[in-house]
Amino acid sequence: MADSGNTKTDVRKLSERDTEVIRRSALFAGTEKDDLLSLLSCLNARKKAFSKGEWILEAGEKTNGAGLLLSGSAHIERYDYWGNRHIVNAILSGDLFGESYAAVPESVMNVSVQADEDLSVLFLDLGKTMHMCSSACSFHSRLIGNLVKLLAQRNLTLNEKLTCITQHTMRDKILSYLSSQSIRCHSAYFDIPFDRQQLADYLNAERSALSKELSKLKKEGVIDYQKNHFRLLVPVEQK
């Protein structure tokens, strides 16, 4: 059973690294360091550690807290009625998750969040962003603006995934996904946040079919890869 934690963290005891991750996150962009502690206190910030494979949030549970990943990596997944797993998205250090549910009091999760490695999460009561805090802090409105931008970005990310999984062939699904990752990284060289099984689940495909097509694309000189590191290439005949 996932537990977002009920014990409020003394935000003054957050490590320097934690503080830097929080400040660099999209949610707290533009927040001065001196204002950060007050804002975290306002949001009832609480830090919790999770082990690899542990559930951070589980489908079917009610949640009032969004999570900000302080370290490690995780992924969002959904199981259908027949037990088929679908990877929704990857979560990396500095990423926010669960914000849509946290903004709606007592909403029930229809996805789960699982740790890919040992990690720590800062849970935040984002329900408080729906109204100004009692202190009427000037940085509260900036937080609301950042949250709106994050929700818009989340919509773009889901549309990007929809583009990938609605391609007609396995080859096109792979190339659509890798192309979008290349554009995001502004480079033909990049790492993806999934292992092979996770990538197959993300693309709504069989792992064997995925591996077969990746191998074929590599032989054709379209891509090169080593584990989760990829490079996009231009085949000799197209040069």
C-alpha cells in the first residue's frame, strides 16, 4: 500500500541537493531561495524514501498530495481489467506527478506510480494552490502560474504519446518515439527512460516484436543503440 506520508517535514532539514532539485523544478521556477522554505511549509511538504519496486501511489487510492521526485527514477503505469500493463510516462528527478489528482479533493487514482530504483519523494498539498494562503504570500501566485504551465505540458506529452501509439506499424511507432526524444534533447544522441519491457508497454506492443524491429532498424543503419542509449542515423543510401 502506497503512503504519501502524513508527517510534515521540517523543511529546514532538507539537504542542499534536495533544495537545488526543488528550485530547478518547473513547479518552483522563479522562486527565490529565501521564499522556498516558506512556500514548502505552506504546502505541508513531507519527504519520504521508497525502495526499488515499491509503490509510491496506487490505483484505487485517494490522494491529496502530488509528488516531486527528489532523486532516482520512477514510472506511471496503468493496468486494464485483464491485467495488461500500459506505461503512461517516465518520472525523473525534479519531475512532478499526481498533480491532476491532488488538485481535486478526494479524487481516486486510476494509475499507479512505481519506483524504478531507490529514491525519495517530496509530497506537496497542491490543493492549497486552489486558494491564496492565509499569509497572502507574493510567491503563491507564481506557483499557480507554474502549475498551469505544467498541466499544459502534461497535455502536450500525452498528445505526443498518442501520436506514437496510433502509428500503424511497429517500425513507425519506434521511429515516432525516438524522433520525439531526439527533438526534446536537441541531439541525435540521447538516453530513453525505459528498459525494453517498459518501452514495449509504453508503445502498447509486444516486447519480442519491439526487439525484432529495433534489431532490423540497427542493421539497416537507421539507428544505433546500446541498452537505453540511442543514436539516430541517416542510412548510406539516403546520403
